[in-house]
Amino acid sequence: MTLFYAPDFTPSQPTLPDDEAHHAFKVLRLAAGAVVNVTDGHGNLHEVKIADADWKKPRLQVLRTQTDFGKRDYRIHMAVAPTKNADRTEWLVEKCVELGVDEISFVACERSERRHFKTDRLEKIAVAAMKQSLKAYLPVVRDMIPFANFVKQTNAAQRFIAYLDEEKKAYLAKAATPGGDYCVLIGPEGDFSPKEVSFARQYGFEPVSLGNSRLRTETAAMAACHIFNIVNERC
Amino acid sequence: MTLFYAPDFTPSQPTLPDDEAHHAFKVLRLAAGAVVNVTDGHGNLHEVKIADADWKKPRLQVLRTQTDFGKRDYRIHMAVAPTKNADRTEWLVEKCVELGVDEISFVACERSERRHFKTDRLEKIAVAAMKQSLKAYLPVVRDMIPFANFVKQTNAAQRFIAYLDEEKKAYLAKAATPGGDYCVLIGPEGDFSPKEVSFARQYGFEPVSLGNSRLRTETAAMAACHIFNIVNERC
């Protein structure tokens, strides 16, 4: 199954953006009669027949539309400090989208080494990962904001902060209950400061551990995202 | 805590290999009096004081030795077809070591795009990830062998094969029981062939799913490894 992303696609106006049309007709060389899938990133999955393969003005015929394709009864919001090495942040976006995530926010922390951060490239990575893993919901990727602002404005029902100190904490796979609206905070390479942890706790973020291993920032984000999915898929 | 890897280290002969000595004394510029940790990759963790910081012939004094450091009562053997893109295989080795794995084998499958494969670089990545995540057991990384040979010679008590077809399969997080000796097979980009699946089943590999998402090879390997760890850390 080949999946294309066309944010403005509707059954009455079935069009592909230029880059997707180029990919379909110039790279994959799809011909008239081929059947492909198109999503708008909002849960709609259209099965589409190519009626005319003119890449500048293709004609597409919608055969079938599934709404709420792959809709889940839980929601994952990942908030993470960008890694020093940009590749590792790109990787975490790709992996969280593959595993299933709804929203990724970036937070600037006291010990963050990265103060400037652009999300343009990450949005492209999220689109590619959505297509590759055959999903019809495009996760939202948000620009970096200060840690305290993020903590104050977040109202997910189940809020967690994962960090490394010696303190005994609940294991996220036990603390998260199925069907939840989750938000988890993952710190920078030097971890959250004690002040940040205490601030988040005031705002109802429960301290959690992600297991016995000391994980890198991007691995921790991916592990937390996977844990939420496992908690829900187990039931 | 800084961790060094010295495979031949013993309390009676406390030496560092040249590359680790160079890193300790030339890069980190550790001086006499500094205390560091050294592992042999076989579960021994030594707390070591630097008595003389001559990098060509350092003198080290063992303060304390912990045996079986971080020893677990389960064992994870990951068998995976190398990805077409070598970076993705390197990434999966790093992430599985961080999350916790004991042995990584590579298998050549019918639909493998990669026929030649060297593990030298992967061993270095495994060492770096072991040090970074403060573990004292170095996972074994094995050269690629044909799929059928691997299947025949593997005798882990809980054997699984993860693949993607429509068939209803058990979810690995439910199928794996705690405290196990696990082996899981993860296929190449084009997945296992039906013949390979049937062959593995004959040898007692249970078909499993890794959840609702279609995952890339390297993400599937990492997800399976994480699931085994979660199954054990939950209990």
C-alpha cells in the first residue's frame, strides 16, 4: 500500500500537492488505473484510482473513504528538551510517530544545551513517518517554549515527569492507566534541575521512572511513547 | 559517573586499553586522585582511583568491586535482518543496548537487500552504549548467518517470530512471560517470506505482533527488546 499526504484533499476536490504528485508520477511512475491511498492527516483515508496520470494536472477518482482511520481511544503528548545533536531529535520524532504519538512539544530547560530550534524539518519527518507507518493522523509538532510556560498551560489528565535521580519513583508502565490523555516531560542531556522537577510536581506532574536503564534523552522519549501504547494495547 | 571499558581488567592487574587511557588522560584530562568506574563487560564493576595519571602507564588503585552488577533474571536474544541503510542497524544496536539486550544476531533472509555485513563497527557502538547507559555486561554481537541455520541452532526457551501479515497473532507483551530466556526474530524491509515463517514455526517460534503500528525493521527490533524489558520490570 502506498500512502500519499494531501492536507487539502477532499472527495469533491481530489488533488495532490506538487511534491506528492511529482513523487507519484515522476518517481514511482504510476500510470492511469493505479490505485493508491491518500490521507489528509486528519483521520481520513481515501482509496483513489488514478484516472489521468498527467503529473501537472492529475485526475483522481475517489473509490472509498474511511473516516477516523486508526483512531485510538487515548492520546499521547510528548514534551521533550531537544538534544544537542539535531539528528537524535529527528530520530525521536520519526520513532514516536511510527509507534504512535499525537503531539510533540519542545521545551527549553535550565540545562538545555540547545537554545534555538527549528521544527520545519521535523514536520517533514513526521509526514514521512506517518506515510511509512500507514497512519492517517499527522501528529502536531510544536515550537520550543520555556519549560515553565509549558508546565503551566498543559492540562492533560495524566501528567508525568521522567527523570533520573535516586529517588524511588513509580514505573510509568504501572502509573499510566489505559484510555488516558497523557502528557510526559523528558529532560535534556543533563536532566531536569531539582527546581524544574519541583515546579512540575506543583502542577500535578507525577514523577516516574522509565525502567532500570539510564537512557539518553531521545531513547527516553521513545520509550515513554512506547509504554503508553503498550499499556493500551495490552488491554 | 564515568565508565571505562577494559576487557582484561582485574583487581590484581588494573590496566586500561590504550584508547580508554587516551580518552581518560588526554581527552577528559583526569588527574591523580580522580575516581572512575571500570567494567570488563562481564558484570564486574570496579571503582578505581587514579594513583598516577601518566597516560602511557597509568597506575590505578581498585577501591571496590561489585560483581554481577545489574544482573537480570531474564535473557534477551535479538535476531534481525540488517537494514538496507547501515545507519539504521547501528541505531538499533545502540538503542537495544541502552534498553537492555544480551545478544544480537544478524540473519540473512530471502528478501534481505543486504548480503554482506560487517559487525566490527557495531561492536564499538555496543561498547559505547554500554558505557553511556552504565551497564557492566557487554552484549554479544554476532556475524550474519543464513536464516535457516539460525532457526535450527537456537534453543532459547521462549522463541518468537514477529511479522506483519493480516493473520491474527498474539501480542508479544502478552505472549512473553516474565523471567524468560527469549529469542525474537525480526525480518528485513520486505518482511519474512511465508516459507521462512512456516520454517520458524516448525522449530517452535511463536508468531507474534508488536502492536497496531507498522514498524520499520529497526523500530520493530527496538520495540521487541523494550517489550521484554517491560514485561519483566512490571512484575
